[in-house]
Amino acid sequence: MSSTILAALVAAAVFLLLCIAYLNYWIEQNRLKQARHQAELGDLVRRCAAALHGIPSHLGSPELEKMVRKLDLQWSEQLLAMEKGNSKLAEHITRLKALAKETSPEPPQAFLPVTSVAQLKELQVCLKKLQGVLDHGKSEGLLQAQDIQEGYRIIKTIFAKAYVESLISTGKAALQKDQLPQAHFAFEQAEKYAAKHADLLEDKAQRAFLREQCQRIVRMLQERNSSSDITSSELAEGLQEIEKEDDWKIKNLYD
């Protein structure tokens, strides 16, 4: 066998080994890519369920639920194509399809108002996750642009309502403890926030209630102190005391 033939055989063998190595690399990369996509789909499905369950029932929105369930259904069906034996996921898809056909809203649950900054922070985290779900749906083109914008508006509205709700609860609790300056501060902040976000909070009766509460507390302080100067002494001390608390400095990502 001539040296030329040997060289050709060696070159062919090296080329074949390179092809096999590249083919193995390509197969492994595809396997890893599919595994990442499968894990991402599973995470998105879990985030859809967790996001909706984290919103108090009285603050929920049928429109937002419909959008999230639509995304949940599409991602669940993609995931089932990869996990054909997942009976739990198949049941979840069946339930989502049944909910999509329903025309009447689910019966309201017990009213559980947001009464603390801790609850407000939990809701804020939940809404951030929910916004992330919508962002992902937007990047994949699964929802129309106007639906996405409406979803963002609903998320902002939910947080705004919860923020005012927590301040009202704080004000009422302070009134019950006869802490008039603290109650005035809470109602005043709620009124200012509601006015600032009037495009989201259209409840004029609520703003009237907040103004009435502020005026009532001012009258009570005037009667208690027998003075018309309600910006000094007890009121000012109450404001300073509250402003020192970190809880009142919660960062509002939806301002």
C-alpha cells in the first residue's frame, strides 16, 4: 500500500473522528437546550399559579386572570409535549381549558384586607413575578400588545388599591388606640396617594372618606389641645415618630 493511500486513510479516519465528535457535541447541546427549555417552562407554569394565588381575592381581576391562564395553558401544553406521561400536568391543562370556557366569574371569597406593611411587601413581590410572566409572554408574542399594556395597568391598580388599603387599616387601628397624630398621618398619606394615582383609583367616595377622616381628627386634636395650632406639639411629634420607621419608607416600584 502506497504512502499516498495510507495518508488518505489516516486523513479520512481523522475526519470521521472529527465528524463523530461534532455530532456528539451537537446532540449534547440540543439535549441541554431542551432540558433548559423544559425547566424554564416548568418554572413559568409554577409562577403563573403562584402569582394568581398571591393576590387577595377582593383585589383580583378577571381580565388579568384570563391573560395569565392563557399563558399558563400554552406553556403547559408545550411542557406536556416533553413530559407525555405527566398525568398531573394533563389534569392541569384540562382544568385550564374548562376555566377558559366559563362565562361567569368564580364566587367571591372572604374579604381579607391588606392591613400591614409586611402583607404589602409580599403582594409587591407577587406582582413583580406576575409582571415577569407578562414580560415573558410579550417576548414570545403570545399576547397582543394592547393586552400586555392592560395587564400592566391592572397590576399597578392592584398595588395602588392595596397601598391605600394598608394605610386606611393603619389609620383605623391608630384611632382605636387613640393615637390621633398617627391616625392623621396614615389617612393623610392615603389621601395624597389616592389623589396622585387618580387615574388608577377612581373611587371618589373613598377619597371623600379620607378627607373627612383627616378633618375629623384635626377637630379632635383642636378640642383636646384647646388650640387652633394643630401643626405643633402632639401632631408634629407623631409625624416625626412615624417617619423614623423604616416600614413607612417602603419602595413603591409602581409609582
